[in-house]
Amino acid sequence: MPQTERLVVEALSEFASPAAAQNLLRRALRRAGADPNIMGPAEWSRFIQGPLMDELRNVFPIREPTGPLRRLIHSLDEAALSAPPPAPARAQDPARNTLILPKRTVDLNEAATREQLANELAREEGVSGVVIQGPGFTEARLPGFDDLTPILSVTHSLLKKQKPYKIFYSVFQEGQVLVRPLGPALVALVTKREANLGRLMHVLNSYETKGGQS
């Protein structure tokens, strides 16, 4: 792991465990089409303040770099002033990292809608399990992970009590978990470690409840 990449993971540990921080960083690098092995201080600074912060805002209620991350950006900017001009960047296909999904309204009070949504999400690449849970209903596709449902429910309740959240992300031994509040319910995905979390976050965010409440 390049030294700067290691420093970014250490700074991200302010928000998540080292394993989750490393997964989040690699996801942001892949979505940005960036190669950490050829990035200089200036490229790292721009990456942290751009794609990485976009990824963080999707998961945590933050607006700007804080604490260790802010200090790392300052150090990178200082190093960039004395660094030689970087080699020309390789051309990237603008469509490579673009994912635009229309908003889709779902009525989770309808059993057929919940079943259809669970089936759609279960078919996404890298998804190992799905949970849709709300007042009086649970729709689950969790082969081998049945004990996760109550844990996800408690996590959702605790997060809602602390402050409104958009998406909760965590890692565990068998893979990764995304939880999104959708109206009074939660929608959770259990994914493999190699799953494209950026795409799955976009997919989850494309749904809204009937009446326009997300």
C-alpha cells in the first residue's frame, strides 16, 4: 500500500474501523478511476476533497474534511508546491463512472411491492442478501444470514434516534452491509466484499416512498 494511501486510511479511521476505511477508500478510487500508485500530492489532495468526500457524505453526516483528514490535505498541498510537475494523466472515458438512475416511487405498505423490490435488489451484482423492514412487516432474502435481521433493525433504530441519516455502511467478516431509511422502513443490502458499493448506493438512493418521502 502506498504511503499516502496508508495515511488516508489512518485519517478515515476517525469515522470508521480501519477495515471499513480501507474499503471506503478503495471504492472511491475505483469510482474515480484513480490509480494510487501514480498519484502525486496534488492528485491526492484533489481526490480527497472531491471523490472521497462525496463518498463520505453518502455514508456520514459530514460536509467538509475534519481533523486528521484536513491536516493531511494541508500536508499534501504543501508537498505539491515543491513537487515536480506530474506526468500527463491518462485519458478516462467520461461514461465509465457515470450512473444515472431515475427516481422510482414504491409503496412499502403493499406486500407485492415489497416482494418485487426485494427481488430486484437481490439480483444486483454482488448482493448476498436483502432486508426490507417496517412497522408490521419484514421482507427478507438472507440465505445464511438470518440472524442479521434483528441486528439491522436495532442499528436502524439507534441511528434514527441520534440524527437523520442517509445511508449506513459497515463491514463484517463475511462481507459488507448498507442500510438506508425509506420512509418509516429500512432497506438493507448484505454484499460481498468485492461488490461495487458506489453503484449499490446509487440504486438504493433511486427509490423514494409514495408521496415523495425518502
